[in-house]
Amino acid sequence: MKLYTNCLILIFLITYITSAETVMFKNGDRISASLVQQTNDTIYITSEIFGNISVNENQIKIEETEPKNVSDQKKQSLWSGQISASQTSRDLNTIQQRNGSIDERKQELSDTRIQLKLQYIESDYQINWDLKHRYYYKDRKIDDQYTLTQIYKKNLLNDKYYASFKSMYQTDYRRAIENEYLQTAEIGIEWKKTKEFNLSTSVGVAYHKYNRSIVSNNSSIDQNVELPKAVFNEKLRWQIIDDLAFIQTYSHQGDFDNYQFNLSAGIENRLIKDLFVKIEYKVEEDTEVNYDDKGFYNRSLIFSLLHKFR
């Protein structure tokens, strides 16, 4: 028991000294120490102010840490997220609803976006939620889009491979989409996963359903579509320096003739602590939407302010 007490005192003192803290005594005194040794009941301390001093172990005040706090910190670290606000400059040819009619419009416009992301991580799986709202109003509603996404990712084979399942619901005013549903099942590979560089790809199948109005020969046609699709996703993140990262993503649904794809690339820079700024260029195409044999496209330059939390 005596040996255990001596070891506890020594470990306590070394911890204090290593972390550049002060040694505390039971009478309330404190001194800064740079070296500690123990012989039997005597503690030898080297201080820049007092030099070499010796004290009885009974004079040292021992404060034990509570394991509960460590456990609470681990539990809190399982959750993380971010909230962002964006201003976007867009070049697009989308369906536009106006006075009850629907037609194709080629436009350049700006819109505002808000987004909330949440992530829950365990040792072998993670769940991501993403809620986005894009809108533009000028005398009347010009753009209004809501997107809700959930992705479940399960690590496989020493975290080199993974399975993921994505569920998405969306409404899009400009593309005349009333309801859109997407469910995917994918197998992916983590090609490289380090603090500085992450690269992953995945392939799989999807079930896609949507209700949409399109324009053909100057008339409006309602579409109710349900079909299976092949999917491919790629993600890259390169931490160039501590506060600056390059981020790039690509997703493809369908085949080579009828498809939807999204390509984005940008940089994310820390301003202060948990506040970041992001500049991103994004290209979207959808050949399933036909305006006189012309597919939909949307090119966006996005400026975002992000707050990350955990």
C-alpha cells in the first residue's frame, strides 16, 4: 500500500511537471517545478525559483481525475456537424413555372442557400444527415428547392472497404419536380485515408422515382417515372496545409445516354477556430429532362460561410 501511494504521488507530480503546471501543497502553497524524484517518504523537487527542495509526501495535495469526464468527452465526440449559408451565381437552362405555365428558360441568376449537416460515428459505422434549402425570390418565387439526405456507411475488412446506403427526398420548383425519391446501395473502396489525403470511390444500384412536368412541342406533359439505375460516386479531400483544404466530388446515376451527374471542386479555408469559408464550382447535368432534345444543365459558383461543431 505504501509503494502504491508513493507511485501515485510520483505519477501525479510528473503529470503536473510535464504539462507545465504547478505542484500544490495541502497548506495551499504552489511552486513551479521542472524535475521530481522520490526516496522513501521524501519528495525532491527542482524549482527555478527555490532551487532544490525536499518535502514529505504527506505535504503534497493529490487531485485525482474523474474517469466520468473522459467518458463524457468520448460520447460527445461521436456527434459532429456544420451549418452554412451560401450565395450562388448560376448559369442554367431549367424549367420555369410562371402563371400556371411551364417552359424552358436560360438564365443567369443568384440564389441563397442554407444547409445543415449532422454526423454520428461509431467504431465501424457512421450516419450522415444533410438538409438543404435553396431559394430565390424577386417580386415572385423564382427558385425553391428542398433536399433531405441520409447516408449510412458500414466499414468492412479492416476499414479498407465499406457498404453505404443513401436515401434522398427532394422537391425542386425550377425543374417542376413535385416529389423525388432516391434509394441506393453501394460498395466502396477507401483508396487512401490519412489526415492529409482521403480518396474513396463506390459503385452500386439505385431505385429512382419522381413526379415532374416537362415541356415538349410547346405543351406541358406530366411525368411519373420509376426506374432502376447504376450509380457511381467519388470523393477526394486534400489537406494542403493545416487551415486550407481542396475538396472534390463526383456522382453519376444512370447509363451513358440517360444520366444525372454532379461534379464539384473547391477550397475550404479556416478563418478562426470553427469558422470556415468555402469557394466551390459545381456542374450538374440531367439528360432525362428534355426540352426539344436539349438536356438540363446548371453551372454554379458558390461562396459559403460554415460553422463546424461537435
